[in-house]
Amino acid sequence: MMKPLSNIRTWIGLAILLSLFLVFSYLSSLPKPQYYPDYLAESPAPSGVKAFYTYVKKEKDGQIWRHSPDLLSATSDHQMLIMVEPSFPFERKEMKAYINYMKAGNTILLMQNDPQGMFDIKTNVTDVNGTLKVFTKDHTPYRAEFDSTIRLQSGKGNQVLLSDQGGPIAVKQLFGKGQLIVAIAPEWMTNSKLLKKDHLPLLLYLLNEEGSDSILFDEYIHGGENAASVWHVYPMWFLLLVVQATLLMILWLWMKGKRFGPIFVPREETVRFSDEGVNALAAWYLRGKRYHDSIMIQADYVKLLLQERWQIPYNREWQDLSSYIERKLTRLSVREINSFLVGLVNILEKEKLTKQEYLLWSRKLEQLRREVEE
């Protein structure tokens, strides 16, 4: 009766383990939520701008632009290109293409937290942090959430479109027949904050500033094709220094003869000095009871070490080494050293040793060897 019950418990345990394995496999194979970078036009994430893009696409025939700025129209099509928080700084060629696009009579709406250096824009840092009211150029108040100490500088020929008590938030600047509208509140356009406060009316106010015929959402600024390469991130003198240092390191290693790869030990060295050979030799001395020969060899080896490590003459007899060892082995008293040397001489002079005497003096010689090698 006990054996069937034991088998049942075993099968139940296996079934539970199998069930846990299947559940774990299923949970681990579930697709992970898709990751969206911030401010993408088709991103449904809280940090995306899909809601505003969908509204513009429906009401104003909005489209997505994924190409290089060189392909933008160089004629006056009364377009508006919306750029929301570019991921990378523009190269000189790209900046020139955007400027030519505006000079032809088009508009760029740049929404960026800190646009310092973009299109020669300059910013200030204020003490105001946290805005509840924003005013248009006609002093119409709007409610907004704006948590930043960065404000725009309104230079000559610029028109302030939105401002608060800290300074300009949105500014319009003329470029030839077109214009650049800069706003430092890109978070207003995100899905999570679009319908909060008066963010949507404020964005429509900026869009209707020039009454463009068509609107493009620039997604080229969020793609990897315009990411700065290592040749643009670091100055040329630094890259040249890195290349030269690498070549010098290779030449130095070559000169030093450094080798790379596995180290193969010669077979004859392994055979001659392996632990198996030492153990076999020791077993042969023990089986043959050649205790005296083994002690003689050990003592001779220790005397060689005394000459190599402590410069004690090898040709001296053991009983004459007391003064030398006293200077080196200070932890033992003179009496202990003399007793050791006298006992060792007696053992070496005996023709036959018992196993107990052999083991005792083997340990003593081993202890002295360790003291010498330390």
C-alpha cells in the first residue's frame, strides 16, 4: 500500500513542477510593451505627440516628414514644419537647408526646452520657476503648466508671441520671406498634457500665427540617420591623438615581444617535475624503508637553500652553522637552535631510522625549509 502512494506523490510533484515551468515559460514569452522615444508624432505613449498630430492631420492635412532637410521645398509653399525637441544637434549643412527653407517663404515651429545655439537663438535663466498664467502679444491671459527657468531673449526684429512674468516663452523671428517660431514648452504638445489647462488653445494660437496651407511634422530630427558620428562629436586633434597613442602602444608591445594566445608547457617539463613523479618517488622510499637516504636528501636540499637564500656556506657541517642561523632565525633561542642541530647530526649519522624518527625529522626539516623560503 505504501509503494503506490509514494508513486502518486511523485507524479503529483512532477505535475506541479511541469505546471510551474509552463506558466513561467508563458509569462517570459509575453511580448514586452513597445518602447517609443519622446515626442514622436505617432507615439501613443504619454511623452508622445500622437494626439496633437492626429488632430492636425484631420483638421489641417498634417503629414509626417522623415527625409533630410535638403529635400525640403526651396519655394514658397506656405508650409509649416513642426520640430518638437530635436534629439541631436544639427550639422552646418542641415542648418543651412532649414534656413533656406524658411527664406523661401515657409515657417518652422521649433518646440524645444533649451534652444540655445539653434538658429542663433539666445536664452536667459530667470528666478521664476512654475508658471500658471501665460500672456499673448495682445495681453490675453491663458492658464498653463510651465516648469522651467529658461526664457528666450527678444532681439531686434523679434516679436514676442507668448510670455509670463519671467520673460518670453515664444518668439517669432523673420528669415527672408519666412519666419521661425520658437517656443520653449514642448511638453504642452505631449499626450499627457495636451488637454490640461489651456495648452491646446496656446498651440493652436502658435499654429494660426501665419495661417500655413499645410503642416509637416519633422521626424527626421528623431531618427538615427542624423545622429552625430564619432567624427563630429570629438575634435579632430583628439581623434588624431587617440590614433597615434594606439599605434605607439602596438609598437611598444611589439618591441617588448609580448605574445598573445595560450601558453603550452613542454611535455618533458611536465613529466620530470609533476606531482605524480614526486609522489611516486616518496612512495618508493617509504615502501623500501629507506628513511636514512630520504633524510639525507632532505637535509642536503635544505642546506642548498641556506646557501641560496641566506648565503650560508654549503661546505660547512651542520654543527658549525649555529652562529649563521642565529642571525637569520631570530624567533628561536640559541638553545633551541643548538638542540636542533645536534639532534639533526645524530640522525644523519645513524644508519637505520625508525619510521617515527623519520617522520619527526622530516617535519622539522620541512619547517626549516619554509622559514628559509619565506
